[in-house]
Amino acid sequence: MDETRAREVLVAAGLPAGATLLALGENAVFAAGDLVVKVGRDAELLPRAERELAVASWLAEAGVPAVRAAEPKPRLVAGHPVTLWHRLADAVRPAEPADLAGLLLLIHALPSPAVELPRRDLLGGVERWLRLAGEAIDPADAAYLRARRDGFAEAAATLTPRLPPGPIHGDALPRNVHVGPDGPVLVDLETVSSDLREHDLVVMALSRDRYGLAPAAYDAFTDAYGWDVREWDGCAVLRGARETAGCAWVAQHAPADPKALAEFRRRVASLREDDPEVRWYAF
């Protein structure tokens, strides 16, 4: 789905075609007045949109600072799920890793909700993303990632956690925190799951090692949370699974974007060479 198609869906949903594009990934995200509108890539994402809205309602009832839905159910418009959200006040500063840690402590303290949360199927999108990449990527690279997916899925199933399993955010990064006048707020609830709490912490460890997060910022995160997941012997397994998923996610953009193809090749090469320090760039 490109921006043109997403705007066509906006018009079909009765929303302004001139809305401001905020992000374009699996969803196109637009700002339209007091609303934020998310347009899903295809109808396959409708169940996820339904669950995200249910999660937003649960977090509101639990008093967790998180984005709030403007409509309780998604719309299916021209084959695309569309969800509406209340737009947050402008940020007063960028989110810091320590802000994220504070919100994760709130999520990790919650009991399981009435809404059924899935396991964090980190590798579940790999096949779909590789399919979308098609002939733009080397078939040998696709086969390599499929083999890694299978290996890490098997290894993850045998892990013994250090923390009690339960609700997690699933994509715990500072970019999913908005610091407004009333403090940090959690956004992007699509990946909220019930699984190993360590999933949320490995994300930041990988950010430190692959994406250039300053060690001091990572230390602020672990200090605020109270534990460094790198002390856990299962960390390498969850990290490897996330790296595999991160490669495949970039691949889906390769057919239309040469920069995405170059980044995909960089990431795959670093995995093939077993080099954990090659810098990856957010896309």
C-alpha cells in the first residue's frame, strides 16, 4: 500500500483526503484535525486492529497512560481496516529510554486482561514480509531467513524466563512513547501480547548493539526498570529472533525502495557473517 492508495481509503471512509501523513509502514498513519487515522495494509490486519482497540480500552480502565481510541471498532473500508484515535497534545520533548522503562513497569505489573492476548509471535510476519519482497531480494537470502526463523522459533519455545510472564507491549522502543504536557504516554498498541516480559527488554538491548543507542541511555533504561536483560541466558535467543524479523520486515519495502533493499542486504550480510556489531539503520 502506497500513500496514494491510503488517501483513497481515507476518502472512501469519509475522512479528509488532505490529512497529514505521519508514517507509512504496515499502516499508513494520518493526522486529521483532532484525530489520528490508521489505515491497514490489507484485510488480513483486521483482527489485529480489533484487538488493538480492545487493548486500548483495557489500558484506559487500568489507568495506564496510553493512546485512546476515538471509535471502539475498526472500519473495513475498500479492503483496508481503518481505526480512529484521539490525537495527543504536542510533545514537550523527545521520549527517552527511561520514560519507556517507567511505562513498561506499569504494563508488566498488570494481570492478564479479559481480552484474549496472543503470544508475541515475533517471527509470524516473516513469511508474509518475504512474500511481499518477491523477486526484489535474492532467493538464497529468503531461504536463509526462513531457516533462521524456524531455528529461533524452536529455541524460544524452550526458554526459562527470569521474570513472570504476562502482558507486554511487544515493540518497546522510545519511538512508541509520546511525552506530552501530562507526561509519557504509550502509543502503537498493535503488538501488545501475553508472553515473556523479557521480549520488551531485549528490544532496547538490541537498540544499543545494532542501532546506535548510546550506552549511557541504555544504562538509564536498565536503571529505571531495575534489571538488565543481558544478564539472562535466554537473551541471545530472543535477540536472534528479533534480528531475523527485522531483516524480513525491511525486505517488504525492497521492491519500491532501493534504500530498503540496501539496508536489507546489509542486515542479512551481518547475520550470515555472525557479526553482532554491524550497525543497522532504522527504516
